[in-house]
Amino acid sequence: MDPTEKSAMSPTLRGESALAAIVFTDVESFTPKMAADETHTLSLIQRDFDLMNKYCQEFEGQVLKSLGDGLLMYFVSAEKAVKSAIEIQKQLICAAEKLSDRDILKHRIGIHLGDVYFNGTDVMGNGVNMAARLQTLATPGGICLSQTVYDVVKNRLNMSVTYLGLRNLKGITESVPVYQILPPASSKATLTQNVFISYRAQDPDRALAQEFSQALAAAGHHTFMAGESIKIGEHWASRIDRELQTCDYLLLLLSEKSATSEMVTEEVRRAKQLRDTRNTNQPTILPIRVNFSLDSPLNYNLRGYLDRIQQRQWNSPKDTPNLIEEVLQLLAAGATPETTEEIRPVTPQTWDSLDKPPMPVAVPELPEGQVDLASVFYIDRPPIEARCYETIIQPGSLIRIKAPRQMGKTSLMARILHHAAKEGYRTVPLSFQLADGKVFSDLDRFLKWFCASVGRRLRLPNQLNDYWDEIFGSKDNCTAYFEEYLLENISTPLALGLDEVDCIFQHPEIAADFFGLLRAWHEDAKNRDIWKKLRLVVVHSTEVYVPMDINQSPFNVGLPIELPEFTPQQVYELARLHGLDWQANQTSQLMAMVGGHPYLVRLALYHIARQDTNLTDLLQNCPTEAGLYGDHLRRHLWNLKQHPELAAAMEKVVSAGYAPMRLEATTAFKLHSMGLVHLQGNDVTPRCDLYRQYFRDRLDYSEAQQTHS
């Protein structure tokens, strides 16, 4: 039988519902393979379909129909369905032994046992939908099972089955338990993979990292653990970046402590950046939560980077063998776990409290329900908030918020959107930091992502196909989608917060068109009611580095907001909110070290309030690697070492003490945008004594040159 043709259903099943084991298959990366060579890919599909049909029939199953790059199969027995799927994947692996990479397709399989309805040559029902959604969670070469299937086969299989946890599947109302059988190991020469292990240098994280390292090394893989691999005197920042660039996998051991680490966030950001800019899709990120539940909060960027990646959990040493075996199988197959359908909502527990340290990156969404404040520790900086609240309710308004990182831009945006929500507006926060790198590959793709992302957050169905016409330009299509669909289908104004627009500055071929489009919408609001419904909040850390027509840019219109540092009175108020009975001299001592930097002040007050340290010890140790700000300082040092010209400039600045230093304009502005210096014209001084002391000891321009030569 040709499995690409619909097969006739047994007469006994026509028009009936029955309990059936449904098997749904799919090919990894089928669309790009078809785009590259359609004829060749179709021949490979037919070859694999013939193999699948053979082993389907061997286990008394039946191919019901093909669905382009997959098959829909039916079994009366869940056990036979699973054994058939295992044999299919095994035979595909064996067949691949003699093939070139170009001739190999990797298939995912989902299996569900449930009621289905047979109608002639077709089969329908929740059982089919479940199997189709389950296959999207499977690792290429792997098999995902529903709970009903697992319950039948769990005592009948002589192989490991991994529990993936509760998953939200598209089109399925409730979360469902999912289990996975990983790809069988290939008998080819074992692939040697480079694995970067990111971990916290305390147990149980450190012990778990060492167990992984030993097991992976024993299997022939190369591992890197910063605490174990970097030698004394070696430039750790350069070494870490080099290892990330050459690794195939980033094994991320994520605990409650490391989840607040700026260095961990930066490592994941860098890995994602490398992955997005390569055809190999490497490094692959493998997150394992160490005594850290999937519901526990992450900082906004880290949550966005990891939210759709399948995450595992480690709760005790008994979990270690299964996790190691799963990782070994992935590496042996050179596999990349598929992304999930799940998007975890932000919950109120992510917001600041005395029980949790401040997150290094704020969350722009407001928690569910009506709350008065996004954080009890938010400090107003009059008259900024009042002016923003007045502006956001003006028709067609535009607010531009600019400041270095960790100054409270996103927190202010959240409060503006919250104020708009209390006025009855629809609100959408959108961070460009969370977009895949490939989104920025061309303007058409970027604007489609932008439209779809806003529509999704408004809970409107995706109608891009109805509004996107290649006859018209991308900007015209995007404008029509907002004007005729998104804004038309909401009854109240829309407050749209665009965070981290710095990401777009790196793509000049997109930046000018996109920002020109925002400017045009803002201008249209002066004359057209439909555009009066759109209120924009644009948040960024740097100025536009690409040449742009000033008349098309949105950065010279609307209400400009540049966030200042906290004043002594505001730091004193923040100390009081932390329950500290401080006097003016204690506030002055802290500000002499960290200035009015909101995040650094918050971090100090949190740990002092928790009695983890006192002000005297904190000030003595904070400019060192072992001090409270070690993680924050290492992140800045790592970024500087990746840009020798900036490292050299910063070395000159800190060597001059607080005497103003004249730098080339672009270099000065980049250091300012990183939050490392104060900028007055082209003259700069260190942002605070913390940076002056730390970088004076750590930066050496000649060494930086040698490292990057």
C-alpha cells in the first residue's frame, strides 16, 4: 500500500466511535528542507513512509492517511502502538547509519489512547488532536506518550521513559501529563559534543555539575565548568566567551540563587544570540531546575529565553541517573529538544517582597487582578510618574523612556500600563529582547512577528493571511493589520509598551523602516480617530546608532523621559520601606559607594534588612569578586572584554579617578549606555566608586589587546 494515499477504513469502523491508540508522526524542520530541495525531500518522505507502513502493519496497525510530512496511524492496542513506534524509530536510526546527513530525516511521534470517531476514510476527535499535539513535544527521533498510554505500557517496556511534567497543549483546555521515550542510540561512532556546564558553585548544584561532567567525559564528550576548568591567572571573561562560542550544548543548572544571577542571564543571552545567528542552531540550551519548581519566578529576560524550552527538574539525588541518561542520549543523537507550546504566565510571586531579592531585570507585565503597585519598593521620581500618567490618556500619545540598564525603565513602563488599565484601556507589554534572532532577518518577517505578537496578547486570532498581500509593502500590510483588525476589534484604547527596542538598533535595515512606521502612526493620530486609540510607550537604553531621517524617527516627538538616579531622600525612603532605621550618614555612606543606582541600592538594602550582612562589611567587600556585587561586576567585565576599545577606554577613565576624561563621542556614549560612566558632553567620569575601584584593579588594556588579538 502507498501510505501517502488515504486508505479505506474497515467497514466495521465506519461511522463509529471507538477507543483507539492513535499515532501521529511529523518531520523535524520539514519546511526548510522542502525549500532547499523539494524533489529530494519528497523522495525521502516516501522512503520513510514505506518503512513506517511496514512496521505499522507488523504490529497490527493501520495507516489511515498522510498529512504532508507525517502519518496518522491507528492501533487497537496501546502497547502495540508504542512498540511499533519504538521499532520505527530504531529502524530509522539503523537506516541512517549508511546515509549522509543530507539524506536523513528525523521524525517525531506522539501517541494517545482515547475515543476517536471514524468517518469513511477519515478519523476525528480529541484522540487525534492529542496525538498531534504530543508529537510537537517529542525530541527528533523520540516518542511522546499521554498519561493513558503510559499507564498501559509502563510495566511492559524494557527501556527508560522520562516524565516531562504537566504541559499546556495548543487547543487542549487543561494541562496534561506527558512522557517521553528518547531516541535510540546510534551505532555510529559516538558524536563528541562540547558541553558548557553553567552552575552555582555551591552544593547541591556543584556536586550535580561534577556528576554530569564525569559522566559526559566518560562517554567521550568535552565539558567545561568555569570553577574547575579556568586556571589561576587565566582571563576568565575571554575564556567563558570562547567556550560559549565553541560549545554544542549549554547545560544550565538553574537553582533559586542562580536564577537571580546576572552572569547566568548573560550566559543564556549569549548562547541564544549565537544560536540565532547560526545555521547549526547551536548551542542547544538544556535547562535543569535544581530544587527549583517550574512555577518559581525568573527575571524577565531569563524567563523569556527559557519559557518554550523543555525544562527538567532535579529534586534529589535519585533523579540524577535518569537526567544523566537523558542528556547522554540527546548528545549521542546530536538531538535538539523541541520547543513547547507552553507560555507560563507571570504570577504575583514574581514581584518584589522582603522574602525575595530584587530581580536584575524587571518584569513588564502586571500580575493578574487589580493591584495598586507593581512593587511595594517602587520609589516615585517626581514629576516623572505624574507626567506619564497624564500623557498616556491623551489620544495618540507617545512616551519615550531612556536610561541605562537597571535604572527602572521597565518598572516605570509597567506602572504606566497599569494606570492605563485602571482607565479601562487594553494594555500590551512587548519586549524585543525575547524575539528570536531570525525574526530580525528581514522587515517583512519582523513586522509579521510584531503584528502576531500584539494580536496574541490581545487574545485575537491570527489573521495575517487575510491582511498580508505581497502586492503591497510590508509597512502598508502592517498598518492595515493594526488599523483594520487589531484596533478595529477592541472597543477601548490600546496602550502598547515596547521594551528593549535597543535590539532593533542592531539591525539598521529594519530600524529605520520600523521607527518611521511608529512615527507615521503617531502623526496619523492627529487627524484620524482610529489611530487616536493607540498609545505608545517606547523604552530603550541607547540612542539610535544607525543614520536615520530625524523627520521619520519617533525619538524626537512625544514626551521624553530620562530616568535619573535616586536622590539621598529617595534612598532614605527605600531604607525605611525595608524596615531599616537609618540616619542620613548611613544613606550617605551607601551612596558614596554605589551612587543612586536603583538596583545596586535595592540589592544592598535587601541583604542588610535580611541581616545577611551589615553596612560596614558590605562597603568593605563590595568592590571585590567575593562581595555582594561580584556577579554584577563580572557581567560588566565580561561585556567590556568582548569589546577591547571599550575596555581600553574604561581603563583610562578609572585610572583618572574622578577627573573628567575626554573620549571619542561614540565610545563615551556606549560606556554611558552600559551604565558605567556619567556623561557630560564628551567628558566622562566613573558612575560610582564601586566601578572605579573594581575596574581599576581588573582592567589592563595591554592584556585585553593580547586576549583579542
